[in-house]
Amino acid sequence: MKNRPFFWLGALLAAALACQAISPDAGTQEQQKPPASTDLRSYETDTFRFTIPQGWQTMEELWQRPIPTDREYYDLGVIEIITITSVQVQGASGAFFAVASSPLAGGVGLEERFETAYTGVKTEIQTITQQPFERGQLTGYEITYKRPWGEPWWMFHDIWLEKDGIIYVLSFHAAPASFENYSEVMEEIVDSFEFKE
């Protein structure tokens, strides 16, 4: 009779432990925590800045090594400054955004330079749309096209801008089948792009 309270206490403790073990949330406490930070990163030079979408990374981060700074960007006569990507593992597919630049020299205007850039490339280009571009303080020209690079074909959307005698090309590309899936994030990047005063 004297041991009965200990018996019930032990039975209650065993029942509580059993309920916790079969609970659907058991062991998932770590998974339910919110991300440590939802802050977006930005990329910034002396001339411009833009926001890097959450989950994207620079090519240097993906490859874990420095990327050469004198690479011509896809035969367009501009030099790549930065490329970011949605790709998380080398060899996976995803989307890419790059900023490339070149001096606007020799008395050639932005429109003429834009027009000749795609006729001088070494690979076939299938133009889909081409038109003037204007958004906020940004004005220039844009083109959407398909072209092969290596074995696969890629869908590109390039925006050509000019600031203080320098051309800036904002270029997106992804596999044609998944290009539209990235249209919203690409718009967000362009909306965040700005020249510094």
C-alpha cells in the first residue's frame, strides 16, 4: 500500500515518455527553427550596386576560388565584372546573372554598340525580342535570345545601359526549359540594380 504512489508516479512518467517518443513532432525541433538570418546580401562597386537573391551565390563562392577578372563575356566585347547563380552544387543546372562592362569609345553610341554586339559573335543567335529598355532611372536596350554555348543551348536576356561613357550589360541566362521559372527573381535583381551618384 505504501509503494502505490511510487507505482503511479512511475506509470505516469513512463506514459509521458512513450507519448513523446511517438509524437509526430519528436526529433524535429531543430528543423522547425527559422533561418538564422533572412537579410539579403548586396554586391557593390564604386559605380553600382544590386541585391543578391536569397539562396544565390557568386561564382567564386560556388567554385571556392577566385574568378579571373579579364574574361570576355560570351563574345559580346564586354568584360565580366561579377556573376551570381542559383546553382548550389557544381554541375547542377540553374540561372545566372552577370554584370559586364566596357568603355564606350570611338564615337560609337550605345545603340550602335548594342546592334553590332550580336552580329559579331562567333555562334548562332536566335533573337526572340529586341527593344528599348526603361525602368526608373535606367534606360538603354534589351534583347532576349537563344544561343549555343558548349553543347547546350541557353536562353539569354541582356540589358545594355550606359553611365559616364561606360557600357554595363546586365545579363541573365538559364536553360530554355527553365528560363521562365526564374523571370520573377530576375525582375527583382533588375529592380534592385542602381548606379551610385
